Amino acid sequence: MKTKIVQNIIATSSKISILIDESTTVSSLSGMVVYVKASILNSEPVFSFLDLVELKSQTASNIDNQLIECLHTSGFTENFLVEHWVSFVTDGASYSLYSLYSRSPKNQIELREHCTSLNEFFLKIGKVLDVRWVASSFRTISVIWKIYPALYNHLVQASKDTLRDSKTKSKYSGLSKRLGCIQFLLDLALMCDILFEISQLSLDLQKQDMSLLQADVLIRRTIRVIESLKTMDGKYYSEAVKAKEKLMFKTVVLSSNEKINKNQFITSVVNNLNMRLIPNEEVDIRFGEKEIQRICNRFCINEVKSLKGLRIYVDENDKVDDITLIEELKDINILIKTFPCSTAECERGFSLMNNIYYVESWLTSHRDADDDRSRKVATTVPNQDLKSKLWELL
């Protein structure tokens, strides 16, 4: 199947985007999944799994060399890549952060005890980086919001724990005081409201059929929603304002301190999102000619046909509901849709292949319920064989 897809891409001279993501599989081996996005049989561009490469090392130079080798092995020649490879997408190098709870079993146990005492459901905290933890992700801060009293109580108790050294107790004391401030709660609520909208945008951008033009529309809509938070409080901020009036949030008594300037913070977020938008201004009939010419020359697209389509779009913009209906811009549209908006497809691929590994292991080792040996804990398969390479099972 892969060979046929590659042959079709080459035969139709389709533009391609290459996506990669590196991870450690369930067999504890470092691998790099490679996807290609391209138009198959001159249709809408789609994602196709290309290969799963065992990495010799995780250095940038080695990843680059093994990726090029993978593309050549798959059937893409150097000349084809030079003329048709239009984009490369990766989520960046692997990294790790110090996490106050996720890397400390002792802290997790203590936090779980406080949650139990408050009849709250224990939720694992994601990435926590001292006082900047609330900025990591919506998932993290929403967990902090839900277990706020338990987290506060744990920090207070830890700051008084005689088994901890003075430096550690001082750290917990500072965190507990910060967590108990009205302003911290308002800042946390504001971030919850904003990151909720951005997280929804992120999920939409991960859709398989998402294009750059659709992404632009969604980003503009999200900007309008976030800007509205200046005049109309969001769900979390409204709850924080009520807590401020009572000087009590759930069971935590609040104190006063400095806070983030709400409107200034929202403006900063909006400005940051605006930088990612496609310009939308009043234009004349020859708008974008130089850019179209440059794109056509770079990606080997019919320049005369594309310029004609651009002028139709500029002149009849208010009459054309869907730019994809302009036949003269078909090649440009396919090119634009070939550019991925994220590496979500690679992450989904890794997840699927890990599931395949589990199924393979289950099928090779599972016993029938009526088997007399089912109750025995015995296997003749060496431990190393259980960690066979995932890509050898595909």
C-alpha cells in the first residue's frame, strides 16, 4: 500500500509535506514516526503513514540523516524532494520539566490524603514548575482549580513538616501564601477562562481536514471571544469574584496581594494570536501578484492560471462563498491544504501502533478461560522477546 501511495504521488507530481514525531514506544525503544501529507489521485490532500524508524540516537543531525534515508528508501528521489517537498512539521525536540508532584511519590501520597479528607476526587497534576505552574496548560490549572483546598492544605502542612529541611519548608510556605491570595485566585481564574478557549482552538486545529484558511477563521473567532472577557467575565472569573467578596474560596481563607492586570493580559494574548493571522485588508485588483508569482515559481505551479484565479477572487470576493470553487485556484488550494497545522496525526499514529503492540502481545500469550494452565503464572517467553521492536510486528 505504501509503495502504491508513493508511486501515485510521484506520478501526479503532488506537493508533499513531511511530519515527524519522536517518542519511546511501549517496547522501550526510541522511534520516529514519519507521515506524508499529499494529494492522492489529484484529490484533497490526506495524511498517509510512511514509516516508523528506530533512532540510533536522538541528536538533531542523526534524526535529519535518518529522515532523509527513510524518504529515499520509501521511493522519493532527491530531485523529487527538491521540487515537491513544500513543508516540514515537527513539535520540536524532546524536553522535560521539573514537576513538584508528578516526580515525587511522597508528595502525591500526601496530596491524595488531603483530597480524601476533603471528599474530593484525586486528580494527577500535569506539569508543575514552581510559581509558574499555572501557565503550563489548561488541563493543569483546571486540576488546580478543582483540588484547590486539598493542594493548599498540603502546602501548609508540608511547610511545617519537621522531616523536611528548612529550604524545602520555606519553598512550601511561599507557595501556600501565594496560593491563598485573592489575586492569585483571580489570576488563576482568568487563565482558566483564556486557556479553555485556546484549548478548544487547539483541538479544532488538530483535525485531519484542517487547512490554513480554516485555521485562520477559527483563530479570529477565538480572538473575539477572548477580547469579550474584558467586559464580560468568564465562568471561572465570575466564581473568583464571588470568592473575593466573601474572602473565602471553597474552604480556603484568602488574603490580599498584587495581581495580573486583567485587560492588559487579555490584550497581550490577543496580540499574540493576531500575529498568527493572515492579513485581511482592503486590496486593489493586483493585490498579491508578486507573492503568487513567487509561490508559483517556487512550487512549480502554473503562474498565468493562478494569477487569473487570484483576480477573480479579489474582484468577486463578496460573491464567492468558497474560494475552492474557483477552478483557476485549484492548484494553489491543494498546495495550501498540503500544509499541516499540527503534528497531531503523528501522535495519533504512535498511540495506534502502541495499541497494536498490546493486541499482538495479548494474542501471542493469552490463554483460554477453560485452559488448566490459566491460573498458573508461567511463561517460556524470555523477557527480552516481550520487548520486540514494534515496527517488526507491523
